[in-house]
Amino acid sequence: MLAVRDIETFYGASQVLFGVGLEIGAGEVVTLMGRNGMGKTTTVRSIMGLTPPRRGSVTIDGAEVAGLPAYRIARAGIGLVPEGRQIFPNLTVRENMVATATGESPWNYRSVCEMFPRLAERAANMGDTLSGGEQQMLAIARALMTNPKLLILDEATEGLAPLIRREIWDALARLKQAGQAILVIDKDVAALARIADRHYILEKGRIVWTGGSGELAADPDLAHRYLGV
């Protein structure tokens, strides 16, 4: 469904990605892991057209999207939960969700509130009055309301309390059961291994390892070598 081929991305004269490639099929949960500063967010920004790659290819269902404006890539079927959440502070919780709504199935206001009951309770609250965990739930809900083919979460549980992290992982597990394709970036290797089908590890802008959860669990040195945990 998503195919990234040999992308090279720069910030000015500084090259950050060197031939990065990954694939995600319909209904798959795939992770992108690596230490801070290795190029994970830049990979997401390259896919979304926010920092377009200078070379390489990004296709969605076989259609080339590299070089298109970010809004057209989003409309092609990618929902982004960005690092830092970036919800609209001057809109209510409900307004944050319906502002980007596309279609009615399977994700609409009612079904998203069933996924995150806290948001229904706070529907009239302004976005900037929510806790960090509630803002992350809202960011996921807002992306789901676009009914994306692929949901991308950049730093899915960064800085959240353990209880809230568990709620987010449970929600992602339910999304997987519902057949939602997901690309997730996070540092919780154990949680990622539980829900993901495949993993990619980035090191200094290059993919240095890819494999399934069983292979990841069978080689504990991988986490020490590339993830610093």
C-alpha cells in the first residue's frame, strides 16, 4: 500500500536520509525505531511531503506522491499523528475532530468516541485545557476522522504517564484488530514488539535492520546496539 524506495532527504546542504526504503501492506502494523536524531521524523516528513525527498520514490497504492504538496498526500489516504500532537488549541475537542472529518465509515464522531470515551466526556473543552495524554488521544482521533488507509504516529507515547501509555497501546491493538494499517515510531520496544508485524531500525539515516517481532526478540543485542536500551 505504501512503498518508500531509496529516498534521500536534505535540510539545506545537510543530507539526513541515505537511500531509506520501507513498505507497509494493507492492515499491517510496522514500526520505525532508532535513537534520537537518526532520521525517524525526517522519514515521516518525507513521506508526508513536509520535507520532500530530493531523490527516490514514495508511492501509495502504486501512485507516485513524492513531490506533491502535503495536503494532497494526506488526501491520498495518510493520517498523521505528529510529534508534539499539534492539536488546535482554540477549538473544542469536538471541533478538533470534525474539522478534518472525511466520510462516515468506519471512523466518525461516534465510533471515535467509543474508542476514546474521555474525549466524549470533554467534547466541549478547549484543546489546550486537556492533559498531555488526552491531547494524544485527540490527535489520534483527529487523524482517524480522515478515515485514512494508513495511520502514522510519530513518538506515539513520548512523555506520557504509564497508565496513559497503556491506553494508547491498547487503542493501537484494537485498531490493528480492525484492520487499520499503522506506521508507528516509539521507544517502547516491548510494546512495539507486541503489536507490530514488522520492524525497521534506522541508524544515521539508513535502514540497518528489518524483521519480525520474533526475530527482534531473538536478538536482544539489536536493542543495545541500535536503540540504546
